[in-house]
Amino acid sequence: MFKKILIGIVLLVVIVSIASSGGDDKVSPTSAPVGTTSNPQSEATPDKPQEPAKPTVKTYKAGMYKIGQDMPAGEYVLMANSMAYYQATKDSTGQLESIISNDNFSNRSIITVVDGQYLTLRNCTAYAFNDAPKVKLSADGFLPEGMYKVSIDLPAGEYKATADSMGYAEVSSNSSHDMGNIVSNDNFQGEKYITVKDGQYLKLTRAKIKVK
């Protein structure tokens, strides 16, 4: 009788042990697999693409440049640091007769140069035309003194210019600064009306025009 009771106790212990070990292979539904994140939303979100680097704008500081060697031929906007000066020459002799054009200017000027010419810059920086800083009007809608390309920097049309003491206004057909390409020019006091057409250039010295 004692042996039967002992055998029954042993069998009961074995059954209980098997029953308690039967759930060990199950994984809790709230557990994250090893090596993965527990946030499925962050897995589905793609990495933010990097913005392409902006191209560096090439500029030309004060100095003398040989066109076609030191800087390409083309049209340039000259941005003045204060009162600036430029000179375009046909050679590097420094002689008066080699000067093609030159000018003292404030704010900005525009010039076209060709291969073989020389460009001297003082107190200004040259930008290829399409890389130049955009023209900005003053708070009261005036365009200050400087040189501007019509249809790019200002619309074609008629404008009223206001002089600071004695002003100067010039309309030209291109930016070569060749006197033969001047359409009209005038020294004036007070106010003056000016009409400009698409593709022309307007130069203002000690004067401004109302745009808006």
C-alpha cells in the first residue's frame, strides 16, 4: 500500500512539471524581436533626403583681369563697395589711347567685355550677369542711382526721375559703354521724364526713379 502511494506521488510531480513547462516556447505579443525597434512608425519613415549643395557664385574682386584668361568674356554686374571705378582697355600698356571705357560709379554698373580686353576694378566686385544680386527698391518704391537692364531690372515704360542737385540720366542700347550706343542722355535738375524700352539700359547718377 505504501509503495502505491509513493508511485502516485511521483507520477503527480512529473505531470505538474510537464504542464508548467509547456508554455516556455511562446513569445509575448508585446515583446519586440531582438535587433528591431519597438516603434513601427519610425521604421516606415524614410530618411530625409539631403538638400543639394548650392553652387558657389564666382566673383571677381578689385584688380586687373585679362578677358579670356582670368575671367570669361560676357556681361557683368559691378557692385560698388563705396565710390567705385572700372576701366576696360584694349591692352595693358596703361596708355590713354588704350582705354575703351571707364567710369566712376556708386551702387552698381553693368559692362560687357570681350576676349583680349583688360578689365580693371577698384572698390567693387564683378558678378556674371545672371549671378548678380537682385535689384531691390527702396521702401518708398524708388530705384536708386546705378545702371539697370530694362525688362530684367525694371519694366519698360515711362518713369519720372528726381535729381539730387545736378543729376544725369543715360539710355543706351547695350552695356559696352561705347558712346555710339547712347540713345539719349541728359544732365538735369529737379524732375525729368524718361522712357525706356525692352533690352535697353538705364544709367542714373545722382538721381533716382519712382517705380512703384
